[in-house]
Amino acid sequence: MLLRMIYAIPLLGWMLRDAVQGTDESRVWFMLNMIMLWIFAGVIFGYPGIIIPAIAAAFMVLTTLVWMTAGSLFPRR
């Protein structure tokens, strides 16, 4: 349900669906588009356009590391 709602977003949903269900070349183009979007945000918004996505990515990596290493602390359902 959530994935269908994300796919319904006009431009981003189409690119994301192609990256998930498409070929390896589609994934490369998707990553290049995301990098260009990050650079464009830096040009338009300056330093906050660069640092805010980097902080969000660092938070996601830290959360993933905690989830991977402390998996036995949480009961499985």
C-alpha cells in the first residue's frame, strides 16, 4: 500500500519503480539522478542543501548499524 502511494508520485515514483523493478542500468541512472538532485539542492539552497541530506543519511546508517548489531535485544514476532 505504501509502496503504491510512493509510486504514484509523478516523477519520483516513476524513477523509483524503474530502479526497483528495472535493469541494472536503471539503478545506475537513478543514482546519478539522485546525486544531481543533491548537487542542485546545494546550488539552490547552499550549505543546508548539502548538509541536511548528509545528516539524514548518517542517521539512517547509524540506525541500520544499531539494528544489525543489537538485533538480539529485541524480541522477534
